[in-house]
Amino acid sequence: MNEAIVYLNGELTPLSEARVPVLDRGFIFGDGIYEVIPMYGRKAFRGKQHLARLFRSLAGIGIPNPHDEAGWMDLIDQVVQANGLQDQMIYLQVTRGVAKRAHAFPKEVVPTVLIMTNPMALPSAAMLEKGVACVTMEDRRWLNCQIKSTSLLGNVLAAQFAAENEVTEAIQFRDGFLSEASASNVWVVKDGKISAPPKDNLILEGIRYGLMEELCAEQGIALESRRITREEVLAADELMISSASKEVLPVVTLDGQPVGSGRPGPVFARVYAAYQAAKARL
């Protein structure tokens, strides 16, 4: 495979040649925003929604948006076309820019813009057929999780906890209530109904959140947004996790104990089929 081509501050360049200054605030402080957009057949899946979240996150930390929606889509298309992949995961990152190291926002600084791509790596057939395992942990992250910040140390530690336990994800709880996994939203199924944590500052509202609402409406599946206790999660008939790269996956064991029957359930099957149909409509 040829070396990936990335966009960095106005230029397309091989990944190995892309450079940012040491004083970039993204490197020094994690002072930046990112977004990940799945591309199926080189077409963005829910691209408008991903860019809307990027714009919200930029506004949330006061970084000027370097482009409008059309400008972003043009740059994304340049990167997609420069890389010979049909299915890709596009990564966008905007940092506040390069400035002398000081915590407060610098004045008259130009944002750093990076766009790169990776091959799409979807869940395996075995993961879909047999389900995945997860563990639980306390959510110790900051209180602005709705901002898709590059400051991801809390998520990194949660993902490492999952890796050390040889499972797919760490499902987090804050003060006894479900928040989200290290890089996924979590869905709780009981008596054929789906519940999810509310869209507030304690979770990153995944783009699949809105998609799940639409798919459930299509399928006639009740979906409720509310605070969910740890006890409810442990007593679920089914659990699911969702993200751009995972799409939607069934969780069949949690902390070593079976979830429901210990196999992917009927609600997952319906949601997964509806998800694939939505992709086919691109």
C-alpha cells in the first residue's frame, strides 16, 4: 500500500513528511478538537452531522472555525481522492495554533488544520456473531465530555484498563450512573426497549446517537434517554456499544458475567440490520 497522503495547513503531503512546530498548542496543551468521519465507497456517512459536531466543539473552546461546511467537504474530498481506498476513516483535527507557551488563549494565532485517513477496520464477523466482552470502571474524566477534545488522557486510561482486562471496552459510571465507554456510546435493552444516557456534558453525543434514534423509530423500537443506574446495566437483557469504527456491537459479558442470555439478542439484530440498510442508502 502506498504511503498515506494528508492535508496539513493548506498542503497535501505524504504522512511521513507532515510536521507541526513543537509550540503548537495541540502538542503542548492538547488544546484542540478532532472529528472522525466514516467513508463508505468514498462517500461520507452522516457527514453533515459530524461536521456540525466539529463546529460545536470548536465553538465550545473558542477556536475560530477555519472553514464552512462546503470548504471542509472539499478538503475531505481532496484527501479521500488522494488515497486509494474505497472505505476510509477520515480524521480531522484543529488546534488553536502555534504560540509562546502560556495557558490563556493567545491573540492573533492561526489554527492548525490536519486531515488524514486510515483504512476502514470494521468489526469482524465473529464479533458480530458471538458478541464482545466489556468491563466496568468509574468515570474520572472532566465535566465537558460533550466537547470532542484532543485532550483524551481519561479515555486513554479507560481504553488501557479494557486492554489490560483483554476486553473490547470499559463501560464507565459516574456517581453510580452510566455515562459511556472509553470510545463508544452504550445502549441498554430491557423488555425490548432501549435506554441511553441523556445528551448532556457527561457524554460525547456520538453521531450514532441520532442515527440510533432514527433507526429505532423506523423499526418501532422504543428508545428513552434518561439516567441509568449501574444496577439496571447489570440486569440488562442486552447491551450494545456504538461508534464510527464499531458501528454497533453486542456486549455479551460484563465484568466476566453474562449479559442476558450471554449471546447477541434480537434487538441488536434488528438495529444492526437497519444500520447496514442506512449505509446502503448512501
